[in-house]
Amino acid sequence: MARSLTLGHSPDSDDAFMFYGLAKDKIDAEGLKFEHVLRDIQTLNEWAREGKLDTTAISLHAYAYVQDKYALLAHGASVGDQYGPMIVATTPIDPASLEGKRIAIPGKMTTAYLAFLIYMDGRPFEPVNTYFQDIMGKVKSGDVDAGLIIHEGQLTHASEGLHLIVDMGVWWQARTGTPLPLGVNAIRRDLGDDLMRKMSAVMRRSIEYSLSHRDEALEYALTFARDMPRETADKFVGMYVNELTLNLGERGKRGIELLLTEGAQRGIIPPVLQPVTFID
């Protein structure tokens, strides 16, 4: 009988694209059966603190709080290679003027918020916790002075009349020479080394299948694309499912370690054991 395991990911087009091969039985699962549990990333972050799912997408920010329960997979990550979450506003303001402003954020456990805290370097501002799809609306209405946008807003903010103030991925790359890691896949340590590696191999195979069967995987992903035009969804998927998703490599792993280390040094997150455990 197949071993049944839970796999958590967000109901977004990039995650759906990654796990198309598994969801539609397109690959050899080596006798494993994955139950796909779709929840928003905030819920997945909270569940990870309970160790609820066998393997799950989480914000890298959240990993600092679940490192005792989970190891990181060396694949499945959403990584911004010279692009990432963005601060936007209704006018092209000087980034230095963000100090003291009301800024809509997509959640205090998101990696976008961790990166922004590092960017602000202790300068005060008022974070306004906001559902990510509502951030641009809050900025346009004047409820907040600026917004930290993620997901497809990175591609559509200009068409909404908003101005880019800071791109966190560009800033991070210029500062560290590494891509900015955002979401990661984590796996429960108590499953044991053999099962973790077997699961990892199957999940990587799903990503490989989608990348090599892009058109059919994209058609599936479009059902999770929140009414995005196909061209926008295609571009968004390409941003966050790529070679670094298939294998973080030294660049991606170094970016993860730097972000976690700096966050801990600034007292934003708990210290993370180094080196970070990756299951290849």
C-alpha cells in the first residue's frame, strides 16, 4: 500500500506549476502518495510551528521558528534573482522618506517583511498588516503611504498607476551578490533520512517534469492564477519556477544563509543553526 504523506503549498500559479507532475500523476512517485493541502502562506507558516504537515511551503522567515521540526529541501524555493518584493507608492518618492510612514505589509512572517526590516536598518515606520491582494488598493486610496507588494503585483503595479520605490531583490543582489530567497519547501525531520530523501527525489521530479512540459503545466497553473492574463501568469511562473527552483545550488543556499544570519544578528528572528540543513 502506498505511503500517504501531506504536501502543503499555496493556491498560487507558481506552486501549482511546480507540483503539476505530482497532482496529475505524471511522474513515478516511488510508492508514495501525496495529499495536496492548499492554504495561504500565512496558514502554512502557522501550521509549520505545530509540525502539522509532512512537507510544506513556508516563508524563509518562518524557518527560523520551525528549524527544530523541519529541514529545508534544496529545491522548490521561490527565489528572486535580481527581482523580488517591491515597495510602491502613488508618487515616485525618495526611499529615504519611508521613515515614519504607514506601510502596508503582506504579513509579519513573510520573507518580504524580513528583507524590508533589514533594508530599513532600524529606521522606524508603521507596518499595517494587510492581505497581499489588498495592498495596492490601500496604497491607491491613501490609507497607507506605501505598500510592500508580492506575487503578481510585482508585474501589474505600474498598470495600476503605482510607482516603484525599492525592489528588494535588486537591493539584496547589489548588497550581497546573491539572489533573494523568499518561499522555501520544508520537510519534517522526524520522517527520517531515508524517507526525507525519497520524498525529496519525487518532488524534484515533479518540478523537472513541469519545466520540461511547460505548456501543459502552465495550463494547469492558470486555474490557480486569480484571473491573471495568460501572458502575465506565464511571466510570473517563469520568475519563480526556474533553475534555482530545481536546485538552489551554492548561490541560492548562500542567499538563504545570509538572510537568516543577518536577520538573527539584528534580533529580528531567532538564531539559526549553521550550516543550514538542506535535503538534496
